[in-house]
Amino acid sequence: MTKMSNIFCMHTCFVQVLVMSSIFFSNFSQARTVSFYKKKISLLQEEKNKKKYNEDDLNQVTIFYRSKVLFLSGKYEDAIEVLLKNWQEMKSLGFLPLVVKEVISYLDEHPLYKGKDKKYRLDYFITYYSKKKIIPEKELHEYFSYKEEKTKRKKITPKDQKITDPYLRLALKEYCTKSLFDNPKWDEWEQSLTSHKKIFWQASILACFKKPKPSLQKINHLLDLLKNSKTRTPLVFWAQHLKVKQQRLLGQRKEAYDTYKIILGYWKRSDFTKEDLDLSNNDFLLQEIDDYLWSSRYASLTGSIFAGIDHVNHALSLATTNLHNKKIKTALKDFVSEAIYIRTFRLGYSEKSLEASKNLLEASLKDMNFTKKWTEKYRWVLGLYYFIDQQYVKASKIWELSLNDTTNYFLKSKYHFWLMRAYKKTDNNDLEEYHRQFLTKKIGRTNYYETIYSSLYEKRDRKDSSLLHKFIKPSKEKELLNVYIKDPTLSPYFERIRLYLDFQIKEWLSFSVTGLFNAANKKYKIKNHIDLYLYLSRLLFVAGDVKKAIRLTHRMASIHPKLFEKNTEQIFILYPRPFRHIYNAAANKFSVEKALLYSISMQESLFDPVALSHAGARGLMQIMPHTATQLGLRHKKNIDSDLFKPDINIDLAGEYLSFLSQKYNHNLFAVIAAYNAGDYLANKMLTQRYHHDISLWIELIPFYETRRYVKNVWRNLLIYRSVENSSSLMGVSDAWRLGYKM
């Protein structure tokens, strides 16, 4: 008994030691933070005498830091009152959004409000400070009242849909585009529906407001109810249509194909008529063709090749035999165009019927007058099949036609790349060199084809394996910002930003940089003021708004083709490396290349930690919750919120990439494809469409989204490898100010 009590005492004492030590280290850390802010206040006071910065700006930052010190010292009320007592000064300088954000963050940690919901905290706060009369009660309500998120829509009322719209299609179109969620007349109208139609309506509303998961749950419930219903109702048909659209949004490709097979079962029934669906003759025909085409697309994605061929042939037959119908001729012609593309590209290569596909493409290009879009697609696929069959002269002839017909930069680079390869195969050195020159000159645009050309085919000194070997040239300092600094509209922002940069006041930097960007955007156009926007992109970068910095850089590059040739250091803004210590840790832990982790994050979220897709993927590397449960979060309760934490998200992605790498025997491109499309589709691409020429295999991926994804991640990877190797030339931490002084 004594032994047991001693063990219990040892265990209790050990727990107490742990608790006490955690409190000690917490208090120690807090004391260090308080000391840090006090030191900042002291430095700011010293700067007042030097008159280097605007005095009002110094005062407001000092107030902000004093409130921080009070808050960290446990004086919550005093911390809030310091900010509220300077409300009018903050308002005159445009700082109220920051003050409101800071006060709300204090309320979240305040012991009185801890565990209470947001509405309760804000309501209590307004009641309490209304009595103190520090700021006007009207402004308390204006800035601190709890607001539910709603979409602003024009108020309309439902029309009589009972006879003219039995399957609610017109009502849905009206509601989803114009109405308010809380319009009571819509609620009354919904109550008048039958129980089955009410569920269908609710699922449809969820769908039109981009909530595919709950919509799918409701529609599955409805289908279960209808399965047991004695009345065979066409509502099942439209319910299956709604279901398959949600499955497509969620990336459930195999499940979507199974649903399409059910839908096609209706079209095969002899008693299925236009009256059942409340459609006209023409709409009934177009619906059938559309369903067969969608089914053939998903058959190709899931590897059901022969079923897909049957479906596309049926759609093609229906469309071509009805082309005489003038009312729907344009729609039918589009269906014919799509059907030929599916038959020859999506299904033709998997079936290994290249000859039949080439014959159909040649006949189509010769006999039918297709739009420019479809003509380009047919020529591309036909040239690709000639190239695979080693008919390089034929491939180059047809690709030259497309190159001459297009003004699209990306398409031009694609044709230059493949023509260079075709002429290389036929030893036509002059034409090969001509197309090489196009790809070499334009490397600064970080285009997919130019990047892989530079990596795979460009000759360079063995000592320098970097893709950016001739790319990084630090710009000279530019005085051109002076004209903007003196602009009275922008000057206050520049003054504040200089203060925030010098004192590393990150809390307010992002707010002021966004303000500067918005003010500049109203007055100066990017086309004529590139230096201003280059500097803004770097300020956005250092303020932590990486996504906006990347998008601004892309926008500048689209307007100025030689942007990177003249400002080569901008590559570090376009290909940033935030959260470096977390990426390093995951790369080392799972033996995954760090550049690959960066490349996927870039493509998935543009490094947005709180990115959320309509399918439910979360965080920097867009991890799905069900994937997380199979990996490191299998025992966690708060999976959804944890995936927004960079360390957890990147760690899980590293684990998943390591798993895929082992599964696919370190085939990098299969790993990238599987990360995007899932291992089921990646397996089909490897077994049915694989080619030993990797750049050719990527072009043969049947699913556009995955094909584009693999291209972009490979391009990102090649550039990130070079950026990592070039870090001795240019420190990313200084990238925001490269070439500038303020």
C-alpha cells in the first residue's frame, strides 16, 4: 500500500513539476515579450527628438505598443481603454480597422469572455463601454456589432412555378442569381412544395452557393427516399444530375462515372419522353447528347475505354444526323467538335488506335468548317500522333500551320518547343535553331515550355547547372521612386511604411502597404509606372501578402514582356520561399525534395495558409480532411482547423508525398499527377497512356486540369531548384528592396 502511495505521489509530483515548469516558461516568455515592447516604446520616444518620422505616426505606434504591454501584463481593461481613448486620432489617420482588429483580439483572450461565442463577447463589450462613454455609442455599434455573413442580392419574390416549372429549374435560376437568403416569401413558397421536392430544392440551393458536400448529402438522402417510393418519378433523373455535378466539383471522378451510367439508363428506356422532363423536342435532344458526352469524358478518365467509345459514338451520331435543324445547329456543331476531340484524343490514344484517330482528324479538318479553337486542337493532336509515329515531317508541317495562325503567347511557345524537337529529329539544323532562338530569348517569362527547354535542351557551361545561370543580375539602385514619394496622395503612406520597416512593426505594415497600393492604383497605371509597382510588389512581399505580390508580378509581366530581363531579381518575388524552417523540417523528416514542397504549395494555394477549395481541401498544400485522417492526424479531433496551421499542413503533405514516391518507385511525374488526381487516375495514366518520353507523356494526360497541374508543378520545380542554388547571389530576405532605395 505504501509502495502504491509512493508511486502515486511520485506521479502527482511529476505532473505538478510539469505544470509549474510550463507556467514558469510561459511567464518567462511573456516577460520577454513585455520587455521587447517596452524597449520599442523607448526607441520610439528617442526618435521623436530627431524628427526623422511623422510625429503623429510615432505617437499612434507608441499607443499601440503601450496597449500591448498592458494586455500582456494582464491589465485587459486598461489595454482596451488606451486604444479607445485615442479613437478620434486613430480615426483621422485611417487606423480604425487596425484598432478594431486589436480590440477584438484582446476580447478573444479576456478571461471574462473566454469560452463565449463571438456574438456574446461583442454584445457584452458594447453594453459595457456604452456606459463608459469613451467613444460615441453609435460608433461602438457601427464597428463592433456582430454581423453574420450574407450575400447582398436584389430582393425579388417567387413567381407561380407550379404548372410551368415542375422540376424547379426556372425557380432555381431566379433564386440563385437574384434573391435574398432570408426573403420570407421564398420560405413560404418552399413550404408549399412536396416533401421530396423540398429536399431537392434545399440541395439545389446548397449547390448554387458552392457547398457541394452538404448538397451531395441531401441529394443522396432524397435518392434513398425515392428508391422506396412507389411512384416512378422523373425527379430521380434531375436528382442524379444534381448529384453528378457535386461529384465533379468534389473530384469524385469514379463515383461521377457511376452516376452517369445510371443517367444513361434513363435514355435507353423506350418510355422515357420529353414530357417526363418537361422539355421541348430540341432541348430533349441536346440533353441526351450532353449526357452521353459527359459520360464518355468520365469513362476516359476512369479507364473504361470501350464504354467511353460507345457513348461518344452515340453522341456523335445523334449530333451529326440532326445538323439540319437550324434552331440548334450551333449547339449541335459544338457537340460534334467536342465528340471528335474526345474520340481521337481522350479515348483514341488509350485504345491504341492512332491510325483511326489520325484518319478521323484529317477528314474532319478537310471536310468540316470548325471554329478556330477546334481547328487548333485537332491540328495539335494530329501533329502529336504523327510525332509519336515518327512521322516528323508531317508533324512539323501541321504544327507550322497552327504557329502561323495563333497570336496566343503560350501556344506559340508550345509550337516552337515541339517544332524544335521535330526538326532536331530530321536533322534540319537551320529550322531547329530558329525555334531554339524563340525559346532562348524569352526565358524571363518563366513559361512552361521555355523553362523545360532551358532545363533539358539548352547548352550551358558545366560549371553552372543553374537554370538561372544568365538570369540573375542585381539591378542598380533606382532614384525613380522620388517622384512618387513626393506625391501628396502617396507621401503619408511612404512615411509610415518607412517607420514600420525600420522598426519592424509588422502588425501595421501590411495595412499601410495595402493602403499605398490602393491609392497608387487609382492614380497611376502599371503600363507607364512599372518602377512604382515593382516596389509595391516587394513591399507586399515583405508585409507577408505573398499571394498579392505574386499576382501583381504576373500582371506586370503580362503588360511588360521584358520585365524579368530588366529586373531579374523579381524572380524571388514570383517564386517566394515563406515558412522556410517548416519546409526544411518536412523535407528532412520525410526525405522529400524541398523544392517539390515549394512547387506544389505555389500551384495549390499561392502560399495562402487559410486557402479553402470548394471541394474542402485546406491550407498551403490543400490537404483533404479524409487524407489527413489516413496520415498524421488520425487521432486528432480538430482536423479541419489544424489543416490551416502551416506546420501541420506541410508536415502532412511531406508524409503523403513520401508515401506516393515509394508507391510509384520514385517516378516524380506520377507522384505529381497522383497528388492532384488521386492514385486511381494516376494508375490509369501510367498503364493506358504512358510514354517513355516524359514531356510527351505529360501532353497525353487526358484530363486538362491534371495535365496543366503537372506542367505547372514541373516548371515550378525547375525554377525553385535554381532559386535554391542561386541563393548565394541574392538573399530572399532582401528581395523587397532590391534595386531600390527610399
